[in-house]
Amino acid sequence: MSFKLLIVDDEPIIREGLKSTIPWDSYGMEVVDVVEDGEAALEWMENHNAIDLVLTDVRMPNMDGLQLATHLTSRFPNVKIVMISGYDEFKYAQQAIQLGVEDYLLKPVDVDELVQVVEKVAKEMEVEREKSAKHQQLNISHAMYHQVFDHTSILPDNLKAFQSLCIYPFLTMVKEYVRVTEQFSDQKVDRWQQEWMKQIHKQFLQHEWSVFSIFTTENVLLSCVVDPEQNLQPSKIIDIVKETNMPFDIVLNSTQIPLGKLHQVYPKLVRNIERIAVEEQVVTATEKILQVSPDLEWLKEQEDTFNEFIFQSNSKGLEEQTEKVFQHFLAEQYTLQQAKHVLETIIQHVVSRFDPLFDRDILVNDFTFTREVNVHVYNSFRLLEEVFIQDLMKVVHLLQRKDNKLWMIERAEHYIHSYYASDIKAHEVADVIHLSPNYFSSLFKQKTGKNFNEYLNELRVEKAKVLLEETPLKINEIADTVGFHEYKYFVDVFKRFVQMTPTKYRSWMSSKKKVN
């Protein structure tokens, strides 16, 4: 970015000569205008106020260089002044020095000497500009921190000057952040984040926009482009961010705002991060986000299905069911946060169901979805899906530990309850849980207190009792329904467990209902 130079001299030949003789752009200078005296220079400054250096003659009509320097020093203290005089008189030089003039050259001006002076002043201005930029960066960053973390528009006295600063706020996040940084040390994450911020600033500065940024969370960079003319368009921000060639998701505010309102806008930007999962790379923030609540019946079905596949140690089934769940999320346009809530509910239900079977060294928070999952870090459906599958597989792995006899019997009982109505045998169940028939029979009796046939018959009788009470089915139909394919055998078994025949049991239950 070049420095702005104004040339002031009452002699047209000298004015034009100073303007055209020296390749000012080679020294980081841009001649914005040439004027004939101090009054014209001061008027130009008042109308434009965009000058870094004034190169002025001393002796001029209306307002001379010393008078001009006096006005500039009081009204535009940041403007540098270099004077040229045709009079080798100490009093002029002395006055110029007292006014803070950078240098004092004699006519006829030696071009090389003038270039040296300009280069020296340019270096000084560059240092001052960098120092001022760092100071402004620090102050504006502090103002942003106050707005975001203190949630207040009231800034400390030293920052109130930035209250009305017009900014265009936006967020950038790295796609699938946890995958990108999973192998990084803390130090490398810090360096990587600094490079991220540097790239954003570099691209905007190339387009001559000032931008200030702070990390509000691990994967959320809040940037504010200073937009005093209020003419920056969202499409321009998107184009500039894309020039970084970094894998960013972007959340934009819809308009420019004063910095003093950032505390109101920032929470809205953060809420809209959730929409990234079902929308494109760029999201323009809206006030309201569609709230999707899962159907409770659907949710219960998912929990039961996942439990079923875990009982079966069916990894493929778990993966396929997970894929169906995420297809549902996309179809119903769940946000990341809403999807996360459903996944947490399912995992908590699964872990609670199987917790009694885990070794005691396993803690509930050993599963990712029983802890707090940050959707700014796990910021895609694909990442959430991977972590969810990992939690499910961890449950399966823990239950498959060699000596988990209780888990084996739980699986056996689950299988029996699922297929009691068919002609199942002990060796069939033993095969399902990968045990020898003899060992299974021994272990089953040890854990349940019943042998296999006794357990199965008792279960079938309990199911038959329900059908006798609640349906008009004939006794032989009920017997067949619960797995007894010989009527007489069913009656004998039923009588042994209930101490009465099925017919008497139905009559007895019917009379009880009438009394009640």
C-alpha cells in the first residue's frame, strides 16, 4: 500500500517538475495532486484528509509553507512535512524544525538528495503505520473479545472509539476439523491456527480491506472486515475467502453492523453453524433455525434395532442401520446439533441397556457420545457418523470379551425370547453364541437356575397365559402359536407350571375380571 503525497509550490514549472521528474511509485509514493499555495493545500486536506506526506515550498503567496506547517501540525498531526526553500536562512530552518518538519531542502533541489529524504521519511512512515496497525489490531481485537465473551455493548473507555466502527462479521471453520488436526500436537494446532488467520488477513489486505480476527472456539474464527463505506457485498467476502485455498465453511451475516452490536450478531452466527451439514459451504445467517424433533416412535425403533444388532454382534447390520439414520437426518434437514442430540440419546440408551454386562473398569464416559460432542469440531455428518459407529462397535467389542459369561447368557436369553415360538433346540442356541452344547447347557443352568427346556417351556407358558387372557383363540391355536405343536404335551406342561389346565385358567381369569 503506497503513501499519499501532496506537492505545494507557487511556481507551475517546479510543481510539474517535482511531480514528473521523480518516479515516485518506485519509492512507495503516489502523487495525489499538486497545488499552488498553502491555502489550496489546506483546503485540499480538509476535503480529502487522505495525505501522508506534504512536499511544500516555503515562500508562497496567501499562505506560506511555514504557516501551512503550523496548521497541519495542529489539525493533521500524522501528516509528515518536507520543506523546500530558495533562501539559505537559518531562521526558516529553525522555524521548520520547531514545527516538526521532517527535513528542509534548498533550491535548486538535488534530486538524489530529495529521493534520500523521501526514502527516509517513507521508512519512518512504514514503521509508524505498522505500529499503528498493530495497536489498532490489538484494540479492535479487545473490543471484539468484550462483545463476544462479556456479551455487552458497553466497552471500556479506551475502546469506545470503536463502538460505531462499521464492520462486516463472518465466521470461518475448517471442514472436518477433527480429521485434519487429529495427529497435531497442541503446538502444531496453535501454529496452524495462526497460519489460518494469516491467510484470511493476507487475502483481504490484497484487496485493500482491513480485517480483524479472533478465535472464539477451537474451530471458529470470527473475522470482522472494516467497511466504512458500507459497500462490501457478501459475494466479495466469499470470493476472497476462497482465494486462501483452505477448506473453509463460511457463515456470513446478512449486513454490515457497528462493532457495538457484535454481541447481538455473534450468537446468531454461531447458531447458524449447525446448518452447514445440510447446506452448501456458505451459510447466510438467519434469525430462526428450523427446529426438528425426532418422532418418539421412530427413535424407539432405532434404539431397539441397534440393541438387536448388538445382541447379534452384527457389525454390518449396525453400519447399515447407521446409514439409514443419517439418510433420515438429511431428508428431514436436521442440523448438526439436532442430529447430535438424537445420536446421544441412542448411545445413552444402548450403554444403559448393556452397562450391567461391562467390566467394572469401563466407565460411561468412555464413549464419545456419552460425553459432550462439540459440533464445531465434529462439524459434518460424516464425522458424527464415524464417531457414532465407533461407539457402537466399542459396545460390541466390550461385550465380546472372552470371559464375559453373563453376556453370553444374555444373548442366549435374547435369542430364546425372539424365537421361542419355533422349534429351537439347545444346540442351536449354543451355536449362535459360539459355545459347545455341553458347555452352554452347564453355563445356562448355572446363570439362570434352570436347564434349557425348563426355561423355554416356562417362557412359552407365560406367553400362552397372556393369549388365554386377552384373545378368543382356541387352546390348540394358542399352543401352536407359542411353540407347542402337540396339544396334549402343551396341556401337561401348562398344568405343571400353573397348577391348572389352560381351560380352567381361562375360566378363572374371566371370572376374576367379572368380579373386578
